[in-house]
Amino acid sequence: MAEIQRKNAKKQSQGQVIWDAVLTGVSYMIPFIVGGGVLWGIAKAMGGYNIGNDLKAIDSYTQYTLAMVIYQIGSSIFDVSVPIIGAYIAYALADKPGLAPGFSVGVISNTIKAGFLGAVLGGITAGLIVNWLKKRSKSVPDSIQSVFPILIIPVCATLVNSLLMWYVIGVPISALMTVIENTLMNLQGTSGFIFGAAIGAGMSIDQGGPISKAVALVANGLNADGIYGPAACKMCGGMQNPLGVCIAQIIDRFTGKQKFTEKERSTTVSGLVLACCYIQEYVIPFLVQDTWRCLVPCMIGGALSGGLAGFFALESPAVHGGVFVIAMMSNPLQFVLFWFAGAAVTGVLYFLLRKPVDQNSEMAGNGVLDQLLG
């Protein structure tokens, strides 16, 4: 299909193109992390939370129990998630010729323990190298041009990019990831609270916008590298936002203060469902209409939920899924308590800060709500 060129379309900067490519890679990686995480959760529910350690004591896969087989399948999916993000970052930058070099550099990143960060940088360099080779192919004789896409580009880009990752890019990243892994694995208590609070507050700023995506990128990437604490902080801090807004509406309904319009209160049930499904976008209409009074309570509640998850070293093998993956966490009851604690703080503060509205002007004041909530 031909690309439509719009007269007033703004040309993206190279930085924005690369950032969009990273988000594309993340979007392709998430199903692998979710799939692997859910299978891990099922395996741990069947065979115990320490099933990974139990596997090390078995000599042959023929002795595996069903739970161990499921766990191994989940592990295999996890192993692919890092190469996937490299492949699709390169794909977003250079189309199909970028897939093989991007995937290869992701495999190398896994091998040298550079993790998701190495795959991200490797995917970017793969896309840039492929684009450079594609430009060079236009200046060679026609007889050679046909060989470029099927031989020269994939082989040269894969070799050059993989060597760069192995000898240049991956060396400092591998050392950095080792430090990060050792640090995060030992985070608990006060340091864990501070780290978790930063994640929870970051997830509560723009409700699925660029800042939340950046925070989620880090948490999801660490999850792919086997560090599951940040994912728990992310989910706990993010899920409390829509629940907190719904709690504020419920308080308003019972107190009769009329701080929300009837149309807003009519969305409470759907908001509760969205909160359970970890869909933060429900909060956006309230954030748009009443920015600071909504933003501050959400960030405080998110910091509390995420901080508590970090303080008690809560872990989540899944990065998404809402209530459907709570049973797979290291301590499901703790997650529910921290989720509701943050939401309660968000709800009470938002209710206290919000000003009463004129119910007679509801139709005039709900333009944003009508558009975003339908």
C-alpha cells in the first residue's frame, strides 16, 4: 500500500524516530514476557515458587514433572524476549532487512549478559547500519543490487553489529547490568521503598503516556532479564490509579458533596473493571479536566503502592494482566493490600482536593469526558 504524504505532516527528528522504534520493539516484546510470565506463574502454582531451583537438581529432562515442563516452556519464551526487542527495533528503523541483524544482536546480548539494554542499543545500531547499507546499494551496478537485500545486507549487518556488541557496546553494558542486577536483587527495606516509590509515582504521572511508557520500558526490560521486583512495583503503582479515582467517586456518592457530575459517577463500575484489568487510561479524562488535583493524589498513591511493593521485595513474573496474574506473584495477598492502600490514599486525597461542580452545567463541562469515555 502506498504511503500517504500529508502536506502539513511534520517531519520527525532522528531522535523521535529512534524512540518510536524502541516503543515498537517493546510492544512486540511484551506478549512474550506476558506469555512466559503467565506460564511461570502456572508452573509455580503447580510445583511451588522455588520450582526453578528444583529443576537444577534433576539430571535429565525425562524426569521433569508437568509443572517443570511448563516452567521450562516459560523460560524458553523468556529467553526469546530479549532478541525480539532487538529484532523489532531494527525492523521499525529499517523494515524487514533489519530483522535478522536485530535478532542476532539480541541473542549476542543475552550471551554476554548485556540484557535488554544491550538489545535496545544493538537493535538501534542494527537499523542504522542496515539503512546505511541500503543507501550504498543504490550506487553500485545493477547486477550487484539484486544481491544486496538477500545476501550482503543481512550478512554484513549481522556480522558487523554482532562484533560491535561483543567487543565494544556490550562490554560496558554487561558490567552495568551486572551492577544493576546485584543492586536490585538486594533491594528491600528503605532502599526498596524508595526505588519502588519512584516507579509507582512515574507510572502515575501521565497514565499511559510517554513518561509511564519510559518507566514501563525499564521495568519490562528488567523483567526479561530475570529481575521481577520492578514489574510488581509498576503494576501496583499503575493499577491503583483508576481504582483511586473510582473510590473518590464512591465517597462523593455517599457524602452527597457533588464533587463529580452524574455522568462521571456513572462510569464508576466500568472504572472498577478497567482498574482490575490494569487499564490506566480511564484516569485521563479526569487528569485533563482537573490536572493538578488529580495528578498529585495519583502520584502519592502510586508512590505508596510501589514503595510498599519494593519495601517487601514483592515479585511479579508477569508485566501485565491485572487481577488475572495476581495469583502468580510471590505474595498475592501483599499485592492486593498494597494496591488497595495506594488506591485508598489516591481516592481520599482526590475527593478532598476536588471542588464541587455545578450539576446544571454538566453537559457544558464534559466535552473531554464525552470524547474519551464515549
